[in-house]
Amino acid sequence: MKKEDMKKVGAIAVIGGGVGGMQASLDLADSGFKVYLIDTKPSIGGMMSQLDKTFPTNDCAM
Amino acid sequence: MSRFQYPPNIEIVRVPCVSRVNPLFILRSLQHGADGVLVAGCYPGECNYSTGNLYARRKLLMLKSYLEYLGLEKGRFQCAWLSSAEAERFVKIAKATIESVRKLGPAKKLVRNKFNRD
Amino acid sequence: MKVIRKPRYVDPSKCTGCGLCAQYCPVESIDSYNAGMGIVPGIFVEYQQAVPLIYTINRDVCIGCGLCAQYCEADAVDYTQKERTDVLDIGAVIIATGTETYDVEPLTEYGYGRYRNVVSSIEFERILSASGPFRGLVLRPSDGVEPKSVAFIQCVGSRSLVKGNEYCSSACCMYAVKEAVVAKEHLHGLDISIFFMDIRAYGKDFDKYVERAKDSGVKFIRSRVSNIKENENTKDLRITYESDDGKMQTNTFGMVVLSHGLCTPPSSSELAEKLGVELDRFGFCRTGEFTPLETSQPGIFVSGTFQGPKDIPETVMQSSGASALSSELLVTERGSLITKAEYPPKIDVMGIGPRIGVFVCYCGINIGGYVDVPAVSKYVESLEGVVFVDTNLFTCSQDSQETIKQKIIEHKLNRVVVASCTPRTHEPLFQETCESAGLNRYLFSMANIRDQCSWVHMQTKEKATEKAKDLVRMTVAKARLLEPLERLTFDLTKRGLVIGGGLAGMTAALGLARQGYETILVERENELGGNLTHIHYTLAGEDVQELLKSLRKQIKDEPKITVHMNSEITEITGFIGNYKTKIKDKDTGKESETENGIVIVATGGKENKPTEYLYGKNEKVITQQELEVKLALNSQLSTPKSIVMIQCVGSRENEKPYCSRYCCSQAVKNALKIKEKFPEASVYVLYRDIRTYGTKEVYYNKAREKGILFIHYDEDKKPIVTEKNGVINVVLKDPVLKRDLSIDCDYLVLSPGMVPQEDNETYAKMLKVPLNQDGFFLEAHMKLRPVDFATDGIYMCGICHSPKMLDESISQANAAVSRACTILSKDRIQAEGTIAHVDIYKCAACGTCEAVCTYGAVKVVENETRTGIERYAEVTEALCKGCGACASSCRMSAIDIKGYADKDIVAMIDNF
């Protein structure tokens, strides 16, 4: 298929469901795009969900 | 959440933020025969609405000293900071509050007769 | 794109996350969520708050006993599920696969894996967590006893040419200090020492955090530990190190935490290969110096730690940035694959008394096993206003939704109460169900008789049942008074305003324009560029002036951008989607007005002017910025024999306690440039901490290889600079030799860091947004919303947020574009439903509500009313979040929150 023949698709795949993937997905969905959020784990959250608190605010990471 | 057990003597009123808690609500609860009132909000700096809990803190601390001045026993009205992820802490606080209120016995001071339920 | 979907062996449309299966599962596997320090059943969720809350069977340990399927009341277990391949049609990809922690076991000198009390920092993180293996107690793995002292070893597996990776992992200094602070909170009196080379607290408010840690007693020891030995009896650990005075010291600790670095996991490298994305020599995704979010494949973008080691705010900024760039490619397709929810016409409930329907849930046995659900239902039937009561096994299941819809229509219900779990799980689901039956979602309320009742009063079933009755009674009392609420919608102006034409401002303006929105760019100087005009090359040797030229041209060529040069903003009024801005041309004095939907603040910052070290008194004492210009323009620097650079001048002390982040890299950059041009020159860099974080660390190594000398000085022993016969002399105490070092130099170059622009205060007042203590703009949330202001519709990027590197400004500018587009892309803006409302005839216009509102959503105004000109508080619905701070502060009870009105809450109190 020639590049010119390919139609643009209004969907974006976000690979990785950590805090980065989640933020990207939310922004895209809020702006009118379909998002496929893909992760190898059974739930999203990535490494940040393992943290107790975050610096410098000492907020609970969950 | 994590199913830590605690005594069933606490009824819960849901509000969007602890800043929604009007001191008059607490008064009303006591008038209605509540033996104790517990207000729990997010830690300073963690408020979902930024500064709601800070305003609440000021208001409720003033209310606390005012209620004590009125003669309400110390320990009936309690405030606590809590994170929604701290199940165990909530249970600790709930148990401690129930215990300290239990020690004070049934509330008599601010109860209004016309509100008495059967 | 082909995606292989692994089976959960649980049907996600049926699983309610109740957890019964896990209780009966007879097998266990290692809990990887708890860093291998615990066990989970064979059917599990990673943690209680997991999204989605659907259980998964670990196929590797499952013995196929069938117990989970047997006990599952929702019939959700499905052993026949197979792996399947989905083919997705997509327009762009964002890779945000993250990082993994460096495996410290091969570093045998630290004893990890041999000594039980040597743990990795991710393990320590889990130890500190309330949901971790020790429930948040700080205990040693060897004997479960609280340690009296803990040592942190930094840079394990990082900043090493021999063992580990050469780069700096950027986050370890800060996370170690955080773990230390949290550990001290959990265990009072715990003695903590952190062994470090440099403390890289380069981010916003990081230095303040470290200082607070020091104040709370955390010890910082500048020394690289070579090995750890264990005392076989006590299992304590002995660390021998060289202290500041050159002597060897041995300290014993109960536990040691290794701050391991971050690196790319093999799965990410494999993914990169499949997608044809190139990696750099460290294994991170290769990106351009000025295109930090673009991979080598067009259409594939990257963000987060896969791009390079970084912390959470940086990741969030990059992710939003990647959203902007990926959606830019697909602007024409915006909205094409979005399905709009369709609702039937609303039932009019005004004037009709409440007809409440109550649905009491069994939740399998989660509620039903402890609360007498039939008794509760019977009791509820007797409550005033209740016309229909039903029970469900699982109210959240699909078929239950259909039942509820049916019953609403059949019994003409106009209020719905569901007594089940926490609103956090299914409130939106039930609200949707109401809407699809024609009922306004705000006529729905939930009573939590699970998490706050059956689950926590398991031993007292009778009391639990009584409490369940109480809770439902309270909720029904509130439900009687609930009113339908409209979420007001507003038109919006699809135009953006960018304040500031530097790197961030130009990038943001181009981003907005390319998303299809008209943009106004206001710059107060005669030309665009901001600080870029003084920067010539980067650490990697890229030409910054070319970038500047290119950006200026792109702005000029972009038809959707209108630039106001030499101009300033005199007034901005309005709210999200509806701003009116007045711009004044400084030369002609002419004022123009424009309307815009969002504002992006990119006012930048500028190099500070030093007030010490003879700056301003001797022309050979210059700043790094001035040096760079001289080096770039060649002619202005006579061949120097010796150059001394002093870092942290006027920074990280007194009135400016913050780190400016870029100065160490800038010094290394210029030092390398000097050596390039004048190989015989001696270059000395006097520093407090060298903060060449991330992959910039390799340039620090290169600088030392080239013979540039880095000498450490303490904050309280600053170098002394004098001038004698036109020669500048610098004296400082050498930390290794313990003697004074006296260096004569031809040039003294100072790194004074950045300060915010003076007009930040003016803009802060104009936009009603806050500044932090250091004068930079304060974001809504330091970690999770680094480009948003608390007030919706206004965003920030670049140095006005905090000093940063060029590529970081570019990422943040793109992030601001992405955030702005979430507003600009909408047809109408919708306000929340549960917002504040003022009874203007009760209002005394005291202004208390205005003072307590974080969002600037309520203001005292003066207007014509039916009783004449009145002053009263007016709510800007678009900005109100419904927190209630105003309502509880109002002395007249004039302002109230719809949905959580005084009468609603009082009804609950009256009925407890």
C-alpha cells in the first residue's frame, strides 16, 4: 500500500500503562482521539503504584 | 477496603471535601444525640481541592475550643488527617474514637429533646 | 498493529472484583508487586486499588483445582480463554514503557542476596508501604526487629564505567532522601546515613526537601562506599569509608539500602526492535537534542523513563508532550472514532413528590454473608418516600443495570438509591444507568454497606445489619431532597494566547497552531528568542542559533500565529473558554483586544547578576552566559592560561535556596569548549555538588578525562576571590589535601543561576494565579499536574515554572499544548453539576467565600437586581469544583453546594 493511499486513523496506541502512559491516554482521549492503552501487567499503574510516597511533597503515591 | 474490622458504632456522612463541613453540622449531630463526632480529611498538602482542608482545620479547631468552652466533654468531637489509601489508620482512628467516646458515656450536654428519636 | 492479548481466565464483563476466589485459591506465587517480598494467591489482583479491578489467574502456578470457578458467584472464571491476537488500526504510537531497576546482585561487594539486611531501594519502598509485607513497619528482613540505624548507598549501578551504567539515574538521590524521611516518620529515633558522591536535588523544591531532611537528623556523608561486611552473629552490616578528614571510619548499621539505578528492561529493547525504533548507547530510546519526544521512526513518539532516566513530573510533562505531537499528526481525524453517549429525553420530576427506588446488593457473599439483606430490604420498604425495593446478587452487573432501568420506568421512580459498595467503584456506572433510563444522574445516591459496614463488622452480624439499616435510612433521607442538576455548558473561543516568545513560548505557539487553533503570541522584546539569543551550543554540540533561526522562520511562516512584538498584556478578564485580553504595543501605545479560550504562560526567566566575587568590579569576572557568547564569537577571548569557574554563586543559599538545574551542565559544556579551543589552558571548576544528571553524566566524565579539575567546596567555606596587580586570585581549602589552594586565573566565570522575570508578579495578579516562594509560577500539583494551574484553562511552560534545560522546555511546552487542546477541542465546555450557588438576597457580600476559593470561582460583584443595585457573590460555574469551602464559611448560609446542600447533609445527620 502506497503511503499516499493510507488513510489517517484517529486512534493512537499508547504502550505502557504507567503514570506516563496514563497521562498521555487521558490527554488524547480528552482531545477527541481513541486510545488503545496496552500493558503487559493485569493492571495499570506501573512502577509508581509500588511507591509509598513521592518526593518532594510526600504525597501518597496511590 | 482491606477489611480491617472495627466496631459498628460509626455512621458515615459523605462530603466532597472536609471543607464542606459546616461547624453547624457538628452541632446538629450532637443535638441529635450523637455521642461523638469524628471529622476526617486529607493531609495538608494533599487536598484534592488544594487548600480546602486547611480552611477546615482552622474552622474546626476553633469549633473544638468553643464546644469545650460550652461544656462539651473533651474527646467527643475529634478531627483526624487521613489518606484514602490508609485503611489501617482509619480503623485505628475509628477504634480510638469509639473507645474514648465510650468512656465518656452517652452524651447529655447538647442533646435537644425535641429531636429525640424513639 | 498486532497485539497479543494474554488470557486472564476471568471474564472482565462478569468479574466484580469481590475477591472471593482469592480466598479459596490453594496455591501461591511470588508477589512481584511487593518486590518479591511476599506471596499472592494463584488468582489475584496486584493490589486492592488496581484498575481494572479484575482478577487474573497466574497460569504458571495454577493447578486447575477449579475452586475459584466453584466459588465465584458471578460465574466469571473461564478456563477456556485463549491467547488471541487483535489487529488495531492506529494513526500513531506513544511508547511509555518505563524502566526497570538495576539488578544489584552482581555487585557482590555490597552483599545483596548474601546478607539478608541489605535490601534494594524498591524493596525498602515496599517495606515502608502500609500495603507492603510488613504493613508499613520498618523491620529488618533477617529477624523482623526494628533496626536502630539504616545506611543508604547511592549510585549503585550508576555513574560507573566499570560496574553498571555510566549515566546518572536522575531520581535516586531524591528517592533515597524521601525514603529516609518516610522511614524516620515510621520509626522515631531511627538513625539514617546517606553515603553519596553528589546530591542531585536539581528539581523544583528538591533542595528545600533535602535541607528539611538534614534538619530532621538525616546524616549525609560524602563518600563512595567500596564494600559492606556482615557481622555473622548480629547480622548487622559494617561499612568502612573515608570521611571528610581523610581518615578511615567504620560504622555499623542494622540495615543497608542500595539506591539502585534505572535501566531499560529487555522487553523494551525487544519492542523497540519490533517497531524499528533506534536505541542510544545506554539502551534508552534515541531522540534528538531538540526533539526529545520523537523516535527515529516517524509517527512513533516516546515519553518517560524509556527516553532516559527521570522523575515523575518530567515523565508527566513528556507524556502530555507526546500526546500533543502524536495528535498533531492526526488533527484531521480528531473526533472521528469517538462515540458520543446518547441519552433518552429527561423525565421531568418537578412538582412530583419523591418516588424512591432502593436496590440493596448482596455483592455475592461480601454483603450478604454478614448483613441480613432481606431484613434491610423489609425495613427500607417502611421508609417514607420509598415506593420500590429490590435486591440484587451483584447490582453492578450488566443484567442488573437492565433491571434497574426497567424498574425506573415501570414504577415511575424519580430517585434511586443503591445500597452496596463504595461510590468509588461504581457510582458513575449507576449514574449512567439512571441517565439511560431518562433520570438525571444527580437524583441518584449510594449507601456504602460493604466497605464501611459488612467488610469491617464481620464479627458482629446483627450490629452490622442495624448499621446497614441506619446507613440506608440516612441516604434515603437525603435522596428525598435531591434535585436534578444541570451541568451548564458554555461556548468557547477556539483561540490560544501565549505569553512570552522564548523557546517555550514559540514551541507552544507552533504546537497550538499545528493542532488547528489560531494563536496569539505576545513578546515584550523586539525579537523572539528570549534566552535562546545568548545560547550558542549544547553539551552535545548542537547549534542553538540554528534552532532559533528555524523557530523564528516557522513562526513567521505559520498563518495561524499572530505575533505581537514589543508588546505587553494590560488586562485579562474572563474564565476558561472565554477570556478577553488587552494587548498594548509599547512603542505606539496602541491597544488591541482579543478573545481567547486558553492562556499559556511562558514568560521565562533570566540569568541572575552576581553580587560577590568581584563581579562588576573587574571585567575579567564574567558569568557563564557571558563566557559562552565570548567563546562562540571567538574574537573576544584572548588565549587564557587559566580559568576558574565557581558554581552556585548566590544560589542554594539565603534568599535563593533553589538550584537552577542547568548550571553544572553549562559549566561542563563551556569547560569542554575552552579545552577544545585552548587545549593548554588549565580549567578549574569549584562546586558544591555536580548536578550533571541523566545521560549528561558522560560529559562530566569526559571533562575529567580532558584534565579539567573539579574541586569541592562547602557552603560555609566559600572560595575567597581577590585581585592583585590586575591578576585575579582564588583561594579555597582543598578537601583532599586539607591545605589552601591558591589559583591565579585569567578569567573567573560564575554560575549565578536563574531568577524569575519581574513581571511574573504582574501576570500572577492579572491571571489570579499563585507564585511559589521563589517567585516562579506554582502549578496545580507538583508531581501530577506540572503544567496546569489550579485555575482551569491556564497553563505554564518553560523557565517561568522553574529553571530547566532546553529539551525540558520543549517537552513542557508541548505538554502545555496538549493540556490546552483538551479544552480547545471541545464543542462546548461543561461545568460540574455539584457546584456552588448563591442566594443573592441572603448574601451580605462579605467576601469570605471569595477569599477561601482556591479556584477563583466566586467573586463579589455589583449588579442590577429586582431590588435595585446590589452587591453579592457571583459564582463562575465553569470554574467551580464543588469542594464546599465557601458554603461552610458563609455566615449567612447564602452560598450552598448543589448535591451536597446543607439540607441534604442535615437530612443525613437528622436520620442517623
